[in-house]
Amino acid sequence: MAPSLPDPGIGRLRSGLSGLFDRLRKRRTWRDRFPRLHDALEASSRFGFAANGFVYVSVGILMLATAIGMRGQAVDPHGVLYVLAQQPFGRLWLILIGAGLWAFVGWRVLQAVFDVDHEGSNLQGWVVRATQGFSGLAYAVLASGVFQLLDEVGPSMGAEQLAENQEKASILLDLPFGGAALMIIGLIIAGVGIGNVVMGVVNDFGATLVCSQTVCRWVLPLARIGYVARGLAYLPLALFVTLAGWRAQSSKVETFGTALEALERQPGGDLMLGLTAVGLIAFGAYAFVEARFRRIRVPKDLAAG
């Protein structure tokens, strides 16, 4: 009996499958092709956390100095840049902080667009990612303002910022339903503040850190105190902006720092301002903790999550 010949169709199928498996084995992600880019994104994100921490610790220290009578004016993150710019090597400080804040904006992009924290694509996930995206926009405004200061450093910056805010409010109020729009902005600011308070109370901060139980036990209270304090600090500004829209008076619009100064003038205001300052220092200190221990998940590819 003659031996059976192999089916040429089966041979071609085996050859095709073998070639496919070879291509799959050789397929590499962008992380494999550019390992240094992966490391650079992680380092950049950590640098961003450190810059954010430096800004808020500085804000808290200056605010605490105001509360105990060592200086005359409370500051916000924009205002602290003015103070730093007038110190020795002020321009170098601004360049480093500006670069760090842009690095933090990049981290927010990784969170919001590439979902590196695995929030998911359900309604809750999209809400969290949208919040991260708006946070990135706010930090982008702050970061862009840093470099504008390089040629605008001067002692009247605080007054200029207040005048600029009031001018913008005046333009908005001149528009149809401008008062309602200003009220909505105030309510949004209040929502951001309340959101920070809620996050400080309910968020599982330990899930994002890679640290020992001992370290986490000591640093997690910083996160809760810091987020609650930052959230409460937004509320005076939200109140002023909302009232300005209600009364249609741009002169009522304040800056973050001057709103806190108004809080200081209330009964017990020094104590409230001092507690807020300690909380913002805690928020900044926790940002330094994140710079060291935050779980940084760099995306495996460049497709949006």
C-alpha cells in the first residue's frame, strides 16, 4: 500500500500559524521600545508631586505667619509665587516650580486620559477622571502664570491680582445673565471645596501608596487633614464670588488670599486661619510623601483608556 502524502493545505496552515505566533512573540509595547521614556514619565510625575508639595507647604507657612501676626497678608498658590520670586535666586525658584507644576499637569493627563489609576469607564470612573482633568487645567493655569512672573516681579502683585479678578468679574457681569454666571462659578468653587472635604474623609489613600504599614500609618493622617483643610479654604472665596453674582457687584470678588484675610477678621478668625494653614502644610507634606511612595502606573500603550 502506497504511503499517504501530507495534505499541502495543512502544511500552509501550520506555516501561517507559526508565523503568526512568531510575530506575536516579537511584538513589543512602546514601553519595551522606549524604556527610558517609561522611566522619564515616572520621574516627571514624582517631580510634579514634589513641586505641588513645595507650593502648598510654602502657602501654609506664610498663612501661619499671617495668623500669628508675623506678616500682613495671607496668600494663595499664586501669591506664594510672588513671594518666592522676590527671594534670592527668585527666578531660579520660579523656573523649577513652573517645570514641576507642568510635570504635575502631565500626571493629571495620564490619570484623566490614560486612566493610569484604573478608575474605569463607568459613570463613577468618568466622574473621577473628569475631576482629574479639571484639576489638570487649574494646575496648567497656575504653571503658565509662573513663567509670566519672570518679567513681572514687583511688590504690587497682590493688588494687581485682585484688580484683575474684579475686572474679569465686571466683564462677566456686563453680559446677559452675567450675575447668574458668576453665581455658578462661585457654586463650582464651593463644589470643589466640598469635594476635597469629602475626599479627605472617605478616600482610601493607602491604596495608592507603596509603603510599609508603619510608614502608611503615620502619613495617611496628613492626607485626610490636608484635603479637608484645602477644601475648607476654598469656601470663603466661593462665598464672596457667589455673593458678588447675587448682588451684581464686581468689587465683591476677592482672591483666595484676600478671602482668607476676610475670614481672619471674623471672631476667632486668627485661630481658623492658623488651623487652615496647618492643614495646608499637611496637604503639601502628603504631596512629598506621594512623590516618594505614590504608585505610578505608566500606560502600556498610548491609547486612551
